[in-house]
Amino acid sequence: MEVGHKEVSSLTNQVKLTLMRAWRERWSEVKWGVHLKRIVAGHTGETCDLSEILLQQALVGSSPNTLVLSYLKHAVLSQVIPYSSVFKHISKFEQLTRPYCVLALVDLAEVFATKISFTYSPDSALQLSKSLLLLLHWLLLTTLRCLQKVQEGKQSQEYLAIIENSSTAVLRMLEQQTVCALLQISRSEVVDVYREFEQTELNVRGTLSQLPQNSLPGSVREKVSLTLTSLSQLQESQLSNTPILQVPHLPICPTINGLVALEVVLNPTNEMQPFVDQVLVITRLLKLSWPQLYQEMFRACFMGLVDSTDSQEELKWAAFTFLKMPHILTKMQQLSIGADFRVELERGFDLFLNYIHLLDLTDIKQKYDCVGELLKQCVRFELLAETQKDHLLQRRNAEKENPRLPETSSSSSTTSLIMRAEMTVTSILKTLDADYQKNQDPLVGILNHMLSGRSFEIILAAGASMGELQNFALKLIKINEFARQACGEGGKAAQIRAQLFDVTFLMLCHIIQLYGIEIVSSLKETTDSFIVQWAHRWLPEDGKYKNIENCLPNDPTKVDSLLNQFSSGGELRTNLTRWHDVCLNTPFAIQEVLFAWEHEAINIDNVKMFLDNVKSLMCCLSVVVCVWLCSYMNTVVEKARVKPLAMLEHLTSKFKSDPTVQADSRTHLMTIVIDRIINDILPVNNPQHSTVNVYIPAKSLPSQVLEKTLTQIFNKGWIDLHSLHTVEQLLSLCGSDWFCERVVVQMLQTNDNESLCQALSLVFAMFHMDLEHLTQALLLHTVPRILHARSRQYMLTNPRGYTLAKLCVLCITAAQVAKTGHKEPFIRRGRKRSRKEVELEEQDEADLRPTKVRKVNEPQLTLHSEGYNFEDIAVKEDGEASPSLDTKEPVNKALANLFHLMNAIIHHRSLTPRTGFVISFVEEAVKCGVQYSRHILQFMPHDMLLQIQKTMPGVYSNAQILQICDVTTLSGRNIAAKAVCHNSKAAKR
């Protein structure tokens, strides 16, 4: 310790002796600087606080030693003395009794702060930010103390000079963007100091307001006020309010329009909250106002009503528009804090009423006053006042292009039927809750009445929009469970029980076909029910038949009994029959008949007689037979399909040709169910094959169909009903990897800004069909392939490059919002998993860490997530906790892999369009705002930002840098401070 003390003392003494000699001999600043550098160079390894020595000598008396201060100024500006050291010592001077010394230090502070070199300073960037805050705080505190002296009546020219000079120094400091950015970083680095600084600012503001007008010269007061104004703006750096996707120039907002269409057509039974969450995040990203959002949603609904007229989807659109939309608006009302919801909604309707032709066309197609009904529902839910409704209706009636449009609505229109169905659904649910244990006759009558005409379809559409479809299905399952048990009752009661089982079985099959098996299987109380287990095991989903190999009956004697009864044409004993056993064993009886026919043990007439006996009993038996025959045909070669196909045709032919049978409502529903089952297995040239729900022609390649469909969508600027079903079937058929790559490639074919913006909006909407997996495919496959393929480099030249970056950022943000919400916005059934997904899943199951690769000077280009180690981004300073990253989330893995690839691109020696894409990706992420960008940028390697700045100096503003770096962490503040200092060098060029 003594040796160290002597070393330090020797350097300090020599500096002091040299300083005294320089003062006596009146050395120039340059000569002093040369001698000082020689002394410091001759004492390597020794330390000495030069700024403290010089300041002590300069501030000995009541007036400062200007020569020593000039020596200090030269030593600091020549970077012999660190800025942070001199700032620290200046900020400790509190002797207002020596005003000339204070003035000298204020002037010195102004010089240093305005001429500071941020790029070649011996200080660390983070240390510099902290010392700048200390200096600014000292200047403000000095101003406050002088103001307090003036307030006490101790007015002097020195105090006024200090106030004016300190204010000038602060203003000069705040004129520099680099200083402002570093002060923002120090705000998170030294929280207590910054809090004291803010309190001092408040005290200055309060003291100034209490001073009489004549106590300060007008120029001084104005200077202090200007300083306070500048300080009040020193908050979080505000980025430009540029949306990530600009759509005002487009006729409609394709993303909102497409999202509404997806929700109506593909997700009719979903909860409203996920949809609301997605709409709101898109609204924030696109910077839409509330009235614009309401206008876009109303317009999408009316476009859908026009497009779906006389189609199967018309009921869905009507139910969504008039039943579900008010509930969605109610949820938005709860989230629109601080806004006058009624006023904003009225403005939205005002904008919507400008589309007179669309409104007239909708009224004509629907034979209904659609705007009036929507306004009526808004008043009913207290979203609008009665006076607002009257005002809007008055405008609508005055602006109708066709004055002959009826103001009253037709009772037979789809909209009218849906509106009446709301009360019907409520009444039906109450009826199904009644006790039917003793008398089931009225219940059978009600259920059969529901099947007449379009009643059942209308009830289902209304129930789905009301959120009651699952409840309705649950009640049907309970009735079906009750009816399947044999109670030993009399003849009529047993027949009623059989009819009850039959009709509920058909109704549930139809519901599952329309809305997916999740509508009945997601409830715990239905897991063990017969219909759910049967549907899981046998009922086809999305044209995919179940595997029947190695499937054997539980009780062969029951199969033999059914064979005898069906062969003889005898009636089943309904009082003892367990109908679920009959449904489970009938397919095995049909299997025996088919095998016997194939081995020529029986002839075609025997087979027809057997099938006629099956058809004559109950409708549900025909359904289970068709399911088995289709599944069997799906497993055999084409030659072996001839006889089971003949059985299918005979089983369904009578229903098609006999009008008396067609009139029976239960048989009519059975026909609809069977048609959906058999359509995918029937040959294209079969007369029973329907093309109603087939959107991909059998002889066309999927890639050709997709290209044609996307061209139509991009040209139209919105997704019509036929195109929506086409792209949904293509996604289901070919998988997310295939679909994503082809859609993105076609999106990037144009080079026109407006066309690219419209295509991007539409693609982003389409990706919501399967958001998580399409986002994963985009990040894991499509983008890396484009980045690697030289033949596709043209896709990365702007504006294509930043359009692709926008799509990535939009999808990642939307997927994250969907993941943190209550449910997935849309869970598509039967989706094909890609090879990469399987590999990632296997890695998670084995709980293996990613393989570590050998470290080299630059990151290596790779397409494999296994080559990426999450530890590469988990950089932390000493004493700082490691960041928590969800490494098992597939989208996170894909995003980390993409950042690894982009980091390698940035470190590559050549500057290509790929570099521009990387820069655009980070820039677009920042545009999302801190709320969403933090999730994306947490996977950015720690050295990537500085490398980008070396490659493209000044590409990011200081405000963007503060958003890119997480200044809540020490490592983030270090990177941000370095990047901001590096930016100052680019600004000077």
C-alpha cells in the first residue's frame, strides 16, 4: 500500500510542480499540453485525478485563475482528462458566495458540453451519460439557488448572470440530439439522480412563478422559461407516428376487411375476445382512428352480405352483422378508455353512410333496411342514443339513390329470419332444459319441427353468433345419451326414444360437420358421450377419412344378430335396443356383407335387399354405414372400390329420387349429412358428386389455382367468398410451408408501392387463417430461402425488401397477441405439420439443448435453428440476471433463428439488398411501438446493432436506437449508449 501511495504521490506532485512552473512562466496551452502528456506517459500504470488538481488550483480565491482554467480546458478537449471526471468535480461545487468562480465553471461546462467528442472519449459511453446528467442537474440546481437568493431580496448582477448563463448552457446542451439521447439512457441508469433532477426542475418552475415580474429582467425570465420548456420535452423520445402499414390511399382497408371475413366464414363459433384483440392490435399498427375502424368493420359486413346472397354463407353474415357485431362493439366500448364512445361510433356511421351504392345494393339483396336494423341494435345495447339513431336514419333516407327502396323490411328476408331466430334460440334452450324423463313426445315434435325448411340452419347460425351453439350442442348430447339406453318401456315410448336418438344423432353430426368437432369435444362433460367418441373415431374431418384397419367388433354375437335381422327384414325390438350398440356394430355387419359379395357368396340382389332393410329402420344407421364404406374405400386400391361404391350409390339413390322421402325433414337432414361424407370419395364423373363446396378443380395443379386466386384477390383489393374458401382449402391441402412461400413470392412480384401495400394488407389478413404456423413457416423457411437464393435477390430490393420486412413484423406481433389472448383466433383442423415443426417438437420432447457450434470471428450463415444457441442473446453484465426467454415456443425459435441469420448477413463483407432487408426489419419492428417491439427485438444479438451502424452509419436515429435497445437492463443501456455515441460521428459527416 505504501508503494502505491508513493507512486500516486509522485505523479501528483510532478503534475502540481509542472502546473506551478507553467503558471509562473505563463506557458501557452499547447506547451502545457505537451508537458502534461509527457508526464502522464512517463508514469504508466499510475493514476492521478488531474481534473481535481487543476480545479483546486484554479479556484483558490474569490475569482478563478483563468490561465489554469485554460489549461484544464485544453487538457479535457485534447482528451488527456476524461469528461466524466471534470463533470463530476464541477457538479460538486456549491459555493455561491464565490459567484465569479461559479460563472467560470458554468462557462466551462457549456464549452465542454457543446464541444464534447462522443466517439473518441476515454470515458465509456454509459459513464458519459451519467456525468452529463450530473452536469445538467448542477446547472439547474445553481439556477434554482440563485433564484431563491433573488426571492430573498439578495438581488445582484452576479446572480442574474449565473441564472442567464446557466440557462444558456442548458439550452446549448439540449440542442444536441446526442446529449438528449444519453440523458434518456441515464434516466434508467441512475434513477435516483434523475428523480432529483426532475424535482429540481419542478422547484425552479415553482420559484420562477412566485417571483414578482420586476424582480428579474425580462430577458432573463424568458431565458429561464425557455429552458424549462426544453426540459419538459426531455421525456421519452417520441418516434414519428408513421404506421407500419399505410392504407389511407386504398379504397378499403384490406386487412380489417379480410379479418372480418375470416371471422364470419371460418370462425363463427369463436369467442369474441380474440377477434377484438386482433382487430385492436391491427388498428394500432395501422394507426387507424376509432371512427375509421368502425367504418371498415361495417363496410366489411355489408360487402359480405352482398357477396354471400343466395349462398350457404348468407346466414353467417347476417348473424354476425346484426347479432354478433353489437356484442363486439360493446367489448370495444369497454376498452376505449378516455374516448367518447358514442360520438366516435356516430362518426364511424357517418363515414359508413358515404357508401350509398353499397348500402342500397345491400338493402335490395337482403330485402331489408339493413342500416336501420344495425342502428336499432346499437340503440338496444346502449351504444348509441335514440337521437343519434334518428339523425343517422334521416341522413340515410335522404341520400338513398333509389327512392323506391322500401323503408319496411320483408319478413321472408334472411336478415329478418335471423333477427327472429334470436328469440327462438333462447326459447329452444329453455325448452331443452325441461324435464323429459317421463314424456318425450313433445320433445320429439319440437326437434322434428326445427328440421323443417331452413329452420335448423337459421337456428345454428343465430346460436353461433350468440355464443350459444356449444350450449345447444351440449343439451342435444344429453338427450342423445338419455335416448341410447334401453329402459324396457312399451311400444310407443320405445319408438319415441328411438326417434329421439335418431334426430339428435343427425343434428349433432350436422353441427360437427359445419363447425368442427371442437364444438362438442372441448367440454369435459361430453368427453365420454357416445356421439363424441364415435365422431372422433369414425366421422371424416375436412375430407380426411379415418383409418379402419385392425378394427374389430367388441361383441361378434351382436354383429351376427344384426346380420340376421337385416337379412330377414325383421324389426328391431326397440324396447330392448341400445341404439349406440346398433350404430357401432352395423358397420361390421356391412363389412361381412361386402366381403361375402366380393367372394361371390351372395349376389347383388341380396346386397340391395340388405341395404334396403338398413335404410328402412333409422336414418342414423345409413349415416354410420356410409361412413364405414367411405373409410374402407379410402384404404383400398381403385379396382377394389367398385363394389363398395355400388353399395354407396344404392344406399343414397332412393333418397335422391323419391320426393315423398325427401319431404321428411329427418331424411332430408340425413341426406345433407351423407352428401358431405361421401362427396370427397366419389369419382369426379359420378352423378352424385357435388361441386358446391369444391374450390380446387380435380385436374388443376394447386399452384396454378393459388396463383389465379391470388391474382384475382390482389386485383380486386379484397377477399371475396369464393376466393376465401379456395385459399383455405389450399392451405389445408398443401400445408403452411407450401402456402406461405408461394403467397409471399407472388406478393413480391410487383414493384409498385401502392400495389405492394395492398397485396401486403391482403396477405396479412389471409395469414390469420392459421396465424401461428404460417408465421413460423415465414420465419423458418420462406424468408431464409429468399435471403439465401441469389435468383431471388430482386425480391429484397426496395420497396419489395421493406414490404417483406413489414409482413414479418406484422405476423410476429399478431401471433404474439394471439398467443397471450384467451384462445387462438382460428384453430384449423387437419393441418399438415412441416418437417421442421416435427424436428423442433422432437427436440423439445427430448429436452435437449441446442448444439453449440465452434466460435469464429463472424456468425455463420445457417438455416437451421439447431445451429443457434439461445445463450448468444442472453448477454448480461456482471451482477445482472439473465433474460427469461421462452425457448420452447416455436415462433420464438423461428425468430431467434432468423436473427442469427440476419446477424451473419450484417457481418458479411459485402453490402447487398439482404443488408437492406435486415435494416428494414429492425426499423419496422420499432414502428410497432415498445408494447410490441420489445418481444421481437429481445432476440437480437447484442453485437448486431453496432455492426449495422458500422455498415450503414446513421441509418437509425437516436430515438430509434432507444427503442431498439432495452434500456431497462444494464447490457441494453451499454449498447444504447455506444450506439448513440457512434451516431454522433455519422451526424457530423
